[in-house]
Amino acid sequence: MTIEFTLNGEPQTILIEADDNALTCLPAPFRGEGRCLDGGCGRCSIIVSGRVVPACNTPAYRLHNSEVFTVDGLETDRLYQSIRRAFEKVGLDRCREAWSAMVMLAYQILSEVENPTEAEIQRYSRYFESRCAAREEFDRAVRLAGRVHFGRRRHGRERR
Amino acid sequence: MGGSADSRPLHGDDLVVAASLSDALQVLRREPDTEVHAGGTSFLDRERLQTHVDRDVPILAIHAVRELRRIIKREIDVEIGAAVPCSRLRELGGRVLPEIVLSALDDIGPPPVRNLATIGGALCLPTLQLPIGAVLEIIDARVEIRRHGNSRTIPITQMRDESGSLRLGPGEIVTRIRIPRRRWNRYELHVFGRPYPEGDPSLTVALVAQTDKAVLNELRCIFMSDGHTVIRPVEAETDLMGRNLPLTERDRRGIIAAVERDPRFGEELDDLGRWRASNSLRLFLQSLA
């Protein structure tokens, strides 16, 4: 059957099987490096209809009529920009391998909790494993991104 | 970055994305062996994908069914549609759902998975019960099960047989879950190991209590090994109702001994599991002081 969706703003029409996953619907450059196939590593995370989901664990049919974004499609997104700046400031931009997983996790945290506490960040990130980033660095980067993004929003200078 | 949610349903030979509950029940009436997906996350892991290919059964996706995506808050309980994602339930917070349920929702999987996974899907894994199932069992949650022309509501304990396998008849689906809003002011949930996917050793210990000043009004405990074996010391729990706090050493030993006397405690749990189960209960009882 055929599904239609937009990927990073571009319309897509793709033929799928019932048991295909969303990874098979993404062109190679957008697939991410994750191969855990249970959603644990987070590297293939995508945003479907405003929610972060693991592409490897998402049925392809769930993309039908949705807006899909990969991390590459978020360049103009204000929240993403705040996250990227905070990650660079803390030094988390060194690891390209886990970049998309960390960014998408931060994106999900800040989409759901405006000013997350350390405990809340840990609740979200307890499944996340990275050999290149310490937990404290990640916590600090997320809180910084939240302060930058929502602090500005509150003052009306920036909008998501 | 909002999205349009499935405005035009998909239909194919091997997949139907139902737009309404009556559509879904019609499909199940015609094809009772259809595999039902609420969130659709579980069938995509490697083993289950292989199972699906081998069985060659059609898929019925219910994630777009409006009736099953509703949450109705009532005075005594919260009625949750089977296709409500876990992340949406988590957002309800502790004023609506018992804290132990929220804690169990966090154990369903990583945050992105919780955006897809549903409580209905988690309860309907064919041969495996997740921690959320054990938690809902001790707080007396009930499930509504529907098939074409028929509906029944049963306690969650009756969803599975002795071996832990799901007891749903052909053409039946879980449509709603009713979670009592009763306040348990003390709770603990320990999940040791990974309950999902199947095959990894795990132990879930869920403990809730309601205390009032220095009196233990009610205590419930459940121990679940590897997502199958469930131990509940119901009689010992009842014996402790109305006892003054802190509990005496004798009372504490009594309920721990009741758990340890259960034949499955010795047979199904290894040494570490037994130690974890007994100590989790002991520490919880001590904390009630």
C-alpha cells in the first residue's frame, strides 16, 4: 500500500508492506546510525506529528498523513537551535555518533517539560547510554537549553 | 510542528487502520485471528517480526480510533482508552493517576517508545506481563473487553491464566482500562532486570499501602518473576489490616514468611531474586513506621 507524508517539509509517497518500520521509509542520509531495533539507542529518533519516536520501532503505516522531521530537518527550529547552542557550549557536540540521539532526547524533554529539574532529566535519560558524554554534561546542556529557549520566549524575544 | 493525524485511513489486504471502534470490531468479526496493534511497537522487535511473517496474519491498527484515545476522569476511577499513548498518561500526573502507575509507565521503555506504546498494548503482550500489569493488578484495575455484539468488564487478574498467557477469545480486544483513583499514600516499585523483551530474567516488586496516622489501613504486595509468575500473599495482607504502626517484628516476619512459603518463590526465583524480594518487602514495611 502507499503512504503519503512530508519528510523535513518535502512531500513523500512511498510503497510499504504492513510490517515495514519507519526506517525503511527514510532516505539513506536521514536514517541515523542506530541499529538496536528496540528504540533503546535513540539514534534513529524522528519527530512524527510533533512527538519524538524511534524510527526502528515505529510501524511505517504510522507515518501516513504525518509531518516527519529528522534531526537534519530541524535546522530552522528555534528549540533545536537552542539545544545545539547549549550542546556546543557544554562540549557535547564532539560526538557525532550519538549526536542525533542526544539532541532528540533533549528535544523531547524540553517539548514536554519547560524547566526540567535534574530528577526529571534523569527520569527521561535513564535508558540512554553514551560512551562519549557524561550524564552531568547532558543534564547541564538540557537545562541550559531550556533556560536559553524558554527564558527568551518568556521575554517575547524568541518564539519556538 | 503539529501534525495531521491519519485523516484518510489506510486499508490493504494485510493491514487495516481502523477509524472507529465499530470498524475495528467488524474486521475482528470477519478475521478473528487478526493481530491487533495499538501502538505497534512490540511487533517490530526482531523476534516478533519473524513471528508475524511466519504467521502471515493481517494487522489491525487501532491507534487512530477516536473512542479508544479518550481519557475520562471520574470520581472513583479514570477510564483510559486502549490506544492512549503512555506518554499522554504520564502527563496526567499524580492528581489523576496513582503515583505507582506513573512510575510503572516509566518502565515501559525509553521516552520515544512511550510516545507510541499504549497501556492497552502493554497489557496484551501474549505471553508476557510488564510491570504496569502487576501494578494495575494490585490496585484493582479492570479492563473492558469487546467483541462484535458483546462486551464484558473483568478484573485485570483474570486477563491471564496460571502460566501468564493472555486469555482473550477470538475476535476480542481490550478497549478500555479503568484505574481506581484511590489514594495509596505509600508505594514502592522495584524493577530488577529487563522485563522486555521476553527471555531476560527480571523481577518486579510492587508494594502499596494506605496509612492513616499510626494505623495501617491496607497493604498490597505483588512479586512477578520474568513477567510470568505472580506471587501475592493475599491472606497475610488481610491479617495486617488495621494494625498499629510501626509494625511489630512479628507482623513483619509473618508476611515475609507468607511470601517465602509460596512454592513458586523457591521454584521460580533464584537466590538473588529471593533476596531482593524479601528485602524489598522488609524495607517497605520498616518504612511504614
